[in-house]
Amino acid sequence: MDSGKFPWNNGHFPIFTEPSPGYHGLKFWDVFGSQSQFGNIAFIIRARVEQLRDIGAALSPFNAFLFLQGLETLSLRAERTCQNSLAFAQWLSKSSGVSWVVYPGLVNHPAHSNANKYLRANHYGGIVTFGIKGGREAGKKFINNLELTSLLANVGDAKTLIIHPASTTHLQLSEEEQRSAGVAPEMLRVSVGIEHIDDIIADFAQAFQAIAN
């Protein structure tokens, strides 16, 4: 959070330059600022000795345990998500119910060459967006027919999630405003999870079939 380069004495942060009542008039910037023998550690020192002491700004042991448990498998989950996303995007691009697909792993994506240059091979992220034929109403109906996939605005979950931005996250905008923000009426955004790719594809295939009937 703190690189040790911010000038806390710029006149906007008196809590660093004025005497601290809780530490007998200590001025954090004078003692721990850029001219101190430690370098600029005023922010982190104050966070520890005031915020941590006074309001307990720290994780509980159990929450810390849960974070660590998640971090231990993060690389594996991310790798599976990227693999699934690429396969899913390639499948979508061949679907008759889809008008367009946006995913940097596809060769027709405008940033595909840059993605290959800067990202690890075949690791293009976990978000796939596509346009469903039939527009806004088809998108809403399609989501209601999904069984494995959850309707949520989250991204990066272990399970596959989908959202129809035009009728949810961007509902308060006019269609013109939505389009200016890159949200088309037919657009569906998928955060691909770590389920077996065959199960993900099967769920979407049956939903396409349901709205076609």
C-alpha cells in the first residue's frame, strides 16, 4: 500500500504533521518522514501504532487462515480458468446462437498479438463476452435457462458466472449511454470457472436449445 515516496507533509494530512495526542505529541512526519534515518515510513508506522492499536485493523486468525488456504491453490485455479475460457470462447465462436465473441485468446481479437506477446502462453484470462442472437430479451431468457452457471456480477470465482449487463449492472443508463460504455443489448459476460469444460459447454448448449424451441 505504501511505497515510501508520498509527501505526507504537503499540507493536506495534518494527522502526520501535527502532534499526536495518543503518543505524547509525537509528529509522525518529523520522526518517520523522508528525512528520518529509516526513510519515509510515516504511513506504515502510524497504521501500526494507531489504527492497529485503536481499532484492530487486522485480520482475525481464522480469516487469515482462509486467505492462505485460497492463495495456496490460486495458481492452479487460474490455470484451469484460463484453459476453460479459451476452449469455451472457441466453442462459442462456432455456435449458431451467437453473433459475436470477444476474448483475447481468439485470433480475430484486435489485441490477440499483444496478448501472445505479454501473457503466458494460452493464458488469456477468465472473462468471455459474447452477443446472443435475439438481443436483450433473448439474453435474459437464456440466463434463466442455465442450470450449472450462476447469475452473479462477480468475476474470478471458482464457479462459472454470467451476467446480462444491459438489464442489471448498467440498467440505469440509457441504451445510448450503455453502448458508449461498451455494453450492447445482446451482450452477456461470462466469468469462466474451474468446472470440467464439458459440463460448462453442456450447460450453455442446453440453454441455447431451450430458447430456440
